[in-house]
Amino acid sequence: MMKYQLNPYHRNVPEQELLDDLKKVALKLGKGKVTKVEYDEHGKFSSGTFEKRFGWTKAIESIGLKINMYRNISDEELFKNIEEVWIKLGRQPLNDEIKQPLSKYSEGPYRRRFGSWRKSLAAFVEYINSDLEENPKGEEAVVEEKNSKSIQEKEIVFKHKTKRNISERLKVQVLMRDGNKCKLCGITVEGENIHFDHKTPWSKGGETVLENLQVLCGPHNLAKGNLEYKEK
């Protein structure tokens, strides 16, 4: 049997409590201006309560949302967010995809900081490609031979110049170059099916550099193991 109940009554809620909740929703959505529909979906009260108490426009102005809420967020934090979204999608994100839950911030902070979403992406690409330390060029693994317990056997030990784990920044560089298609079968991959593979395996001296990395689908990455595949 359905249970009947009255809707909450908010006439006596303090004004500051109402405004604090409105600001909380704005920060959650990452927007400088919240619509009534958005507030009704995410807020604790109703937009009608604000209309009666303040008027909607005045309520927005009262909490100072027209002031840039993101002035204390660094460029690096904004770039890190693009980095995470790019990896999730496996491709360059579109401006209408920069929203929750996929993105921590909306497109607004980027537009205000860099002028447009396109300019934000240009600044991001420059930032990603500026990291030469994580993407050294022209360096080869150093190979040493050590005597094993058996005199007749020798163990090849590779002294790597890079770390085995692929940084998030380097993953974006690979995706910018390869797109989100498996280099072995050509299918489009996204999300958890995007795998980043060392062309020359790490165990065989392969370095974690852009030239030695590629995008693979999950099945091909698992099947490849320590084998080396040449691109067609």
C-alpha cells in the first residue's frame, strides 16, 4: 500500500541556510549560474522557495556566483582534469562533454581562464608536450650480462632509464598520436578497454617512452604478453 506524506515545508528556513545550499549546488555543478531546473534536481529545497523569499535572480546575485569561483584553481588542476577525461574517453573531449560526472569542472572555468574551449585544449596540449623529462628521446636501454649460479648460463639484466609505469601525461600523448583504436585489430576502444602497451616489452629492455608505446584493446594486450609485434 502506498504511503502518503506531505512535502517538506520550508517557510521558516533561515535565509543563510537557503543561500548556502544554493552555493553548494553551484560548486557541485561547477557553474557560475544555476538554473531553477538544476537546483530542483540537486538542491535540498525547491526553486519556488527562493522565488518567494528572494526572487531567483536576486538569490543568484546574493551568493556572488557571478564572481569567478575558480580563481584559486591552478592551470595544472584544470589540465589534470582534461587529462583524466581524455583518458576515460580515449580521445579529445568535446566541450559539451566537460560536465559531471565525467568531468570535475564544467566548460565555464576553462572558457573564463583561456578564452574558449579550443584555446583551453591548445594550452593543454602545449602543457602535455612540454614534459621532456617523462618522454626522453634517443636513449637506449643499457644491457649487462651477469654470471648466474651456473657458469654456462648468463642472465641479461636491463638497466632502464625510465620507470615501467606509464604516467597519465604520457598516456594522453599516446592517445593524441594513436587515437582510441587498437594498433593490432583497429577496433575503437574506450574506458577500461584502453590498454597502453610497450612495443618492445619492458622485460626485454623496452623503455617507457612515446616511441615505444601503443594503444591496444584488452584481449590483444593480454594475448601479446612479452611478445613483440611489428606495426603493419
